[in-house]
Amino acid sequence: MTQGAAARLRPVLLTTITTVVGLLPLAYGIGGSDPFIAPMALALGWGILFASPLTLVLVPCLYAISEDFSFIFNPRRRRTIRAARAAQLAAEAGPETVSGPPA
């Protein structure tokens, strides 16, 4: 989840910025104003501007916290993760350490 947020950061920020900049003339009446649409454009622009960074930071943090809690309170998951980590370390070490000392 955190790798996904890091990979999508630039596209999401570019989309957010272009949307907000596109709404600025409508929201602030640059080049004419419409009294019925301007409040909607203001709410939409400020909502996107506030919610996008909050979502990009808060959601991965909450996911990481929930992963930590599930690791603490679920002993079966703890054993599974330890076994997977041990297998990964053994694979990284190479075949000579996995088979044991030479005979």
C-alpha cells in the first residue's frame, strides 16, 4: 500500500493541481462570474486541495498502523511472517549456508 502511494504521488498531485487551477477562474469570477456556480467551484477546489494530500498521507499511515496491530494481536500471523522472513534471509544468504557445513 505504501509503495502504491509513493508510485502514484506525482500523477495524483498533478491532477489535483490542474483541477484546482482550472477551477480558479470560475470560483473567483475571473473573466465574469456566475453567482450560482461560484460557490460550488470554491467548495470543489478547496475540497480537492485539502483532501488529496490528506488522503495520500493518512491512508498509508493508517494502513501501516493496522498492520502493526494485526502483527501484535495475531500470533498466527506473527509466526507466518517470521517463517517468511527466515526463508527470505536464507535465500539471500545463498545455497552454501542453507545446506549446512561442508562434509
